[in-house]
Amino acid sequence: MSQIRPFPPTELIDRADEEEALRLAPAPDLKDWVIANYLTVEGELYNPDHDHIAEMLHDNEEFLSFAWASSAAVAKKRMVLGQCEKVMFNQGGWRKARQEQQMRDWYGFVPIYLITIDASFCEQATDRDFCALIEHELYHIGVERDDDGEPLYSDMTGLPKHYLAGHDVEEFVGVVKRWGASENVKRLVEVAKQAPFVSDVNISKCCGTCVIS
Ligand SMILES: [Zn+2]
């Protein structure tokens, strides 16, 4: 199964340039591609860590949606290329109604989780960088697990208990330099020494072969 990875609509970036403003657009093709390649057992980039997402989407397509942003967001002086959020409109009234209407106009429903990807990055990114960014955002949808690593299910809903997961490792280079690596940093370093599990062949099969050099 050879496919081409989804690219953002060029119209989105052109129009954002014209308006000198950030624009957003729904990305249903990106969702289909993620399901086919990461969340399906036969998929080239399949990862059982995300089975709990696949299970949710199987029952309820409203669990997760994707969007393109015309350019990166800047948060805490860092460029944000992707974002995973739990869609919660805390305010009430017309503001909440307006935000929910936006979601319904885009997707036909208000999703529980929303992953937004920087379209201008994706236009230029290598297939490997693009695929890694998507997987990074998927890992932000965490599920509570028991001591054996099995997902925990809610007694009320019978569904996996999801939450917005933080990063496994967040550290300053200066701290490691001065104080040494924490257990989490050591674990990351050990994994980084191994060859990546996903090969260029896997990537070429779901992204097309044009970008692999
Ligand atoms: Zn992140």
C-alpha cells in the first residue's frame, strides 16, 4: 500500500500571507492517514502504544480531530509546531457557543481531543520529521494504566481513562552538565543510542518515495 503523506492546502498558507494573520483549517485527510498508518495493526507506522486511541475512534469518531495552522505558534518563546489539546471551552454563553459552532462547522461535532499541526513546517519537513511530529502529538493523549501496563477503564463509561500527557523528559542541558542525568534522562539517552525502530522503508511506504534520499 503506497500512499502520499497529507500536505496542507497551499490556499491556507497563501491566504494567511495575504491577510497577515494565522489561519486554521480542518484536516480530515490527515486524520484518515494517521488512522491508516499509526492506529491500524497493518499500518506502516503502527504503534500498539496508541491502541487506546484506536479503540476510542472505533466507537466514536468524535474522540479526535486534526487541524492545520498556517504557521507555527510562539509560546513561552518557543516555536510550537504541533499541539494536542483537550477541547474544553470553560467559559459559557456566546463565546462557548461560537467556539463549539466552529468545531461543528469543521467536523460536524465537537471533538474531545484536537491535534493542530503547523502547515508551513510540514510543507518543508522531511517525511521522518513529519511522522515524528505526528507521533509526538499522539503520545500527548495518555491513558491511565495499571501496574502491568494495561489501560484502566472508567466504571462509569466503560471507556479508557484518558488525559493530556506531559513529556517523559523535560530538562535543562545546564542541569545535566552540572548535576548529572536523572533516571528519565538516562533512559532517553539509552534509547537514543539505538537505531530508530521505524525504518526509512516504512516511511517511504506511507509517505511516497519522493522525499527519501
Ligand atoms: Zn509535546
